[in-house]
Amino acid sequence: MKFLSLFSKTPQHQRFVYKPRFYDEQKEEMLERESRIKKEIERERGIVSEADNGYRSRIAGSFQAARKRSKPSSNTNATLIRLGILLYLTVLIIAFLQWGKPALYSIFAFIPAYIYFKFKK
């Protein structure tokens, strides 16, 4: 139970303040159309504005191209590594069920060979 405090205020709940905005769809479309027409006129006259110098589109295009290039190679390598580990563990479990502890000792032969070939480069 909480004791009453004479020298401090009790916390109040936060109130939600909603201020609606007016949205005019026709005005938004009209402004978009005007800006597009102005850009077309500037391109025809050869005027390049600071906002439309092609810089933004080049950045967006390069990010998309990099994303497309990087996905297949990294995903394929990771999948092959996982598949190899899963296959090795499956064979190890089957060998353990067939031959017992000597199969588990084979892991001690595999690890140094793996490290040797990994750092051979």
C-alpha cells in the first residue's frame, strides 16, 4: 500500500492530443502535376535545377543494383556451408549408431584437417 505524500505531486496520466489535419486530394494532385510540368519545361530548355540534377536517381539506382548483386552470392555460400555441416553431422550420427565411440573419435581427425585446409591459402 502506498503512503500519501504531502510534499510531492502524484503523477497524472498522459492525455492523447489529436489535432486533425485537412487533406485536399485535388489540390495535392494539382501541385504534383504543376511540379512535373515545370520539370519537363526546364528539361526542354536545358535548365537543370539543384533538386533535379539526377543525383537522387543515381543513388537510388546504385543501391538497388548493389542489393540485387549481393543477395545471390552470399545466400548460396551460406546455404552450401549449412548443408555441408548438416550432412557431416548426419553421417557422424549414423556412424556412431553403427560403430559406437570410434566414430566419435573421427571428429578429432576431421578438425585438424579442416583447419589445415582452411588456413593453407
